[in-house]
Amino acid sequence: MTAVRAALLSFLMLSALAVGGFGIYAADAAAGHQAVDGYGITASAR
């Protein structure tokens, strides 16, 4: 695998993780729950 293909694959994988994380966050917020980050801090506490 060339360096360009490896960089492209890495970028696409990181983008997929970011989009998936945003989707989970949005679905949780749409369900009427308070969104919680990875540390257990709710958005209302900020």
C-alpha cells in the first residue's frame, strides 16, 4: 500500500468515526435525554 492510499484510508476511517459519534449524540439528544460526554458531564452542567 502506498503512503497516499494509507493516508486516505486513515482520513476516511477518522471521518467515519466522527460522523458516527455525531449521529449517536444527535440521536440521544433527539430522544429527549440529556447528552452526556465521555466523562459523565451533562450539557446542562456547563
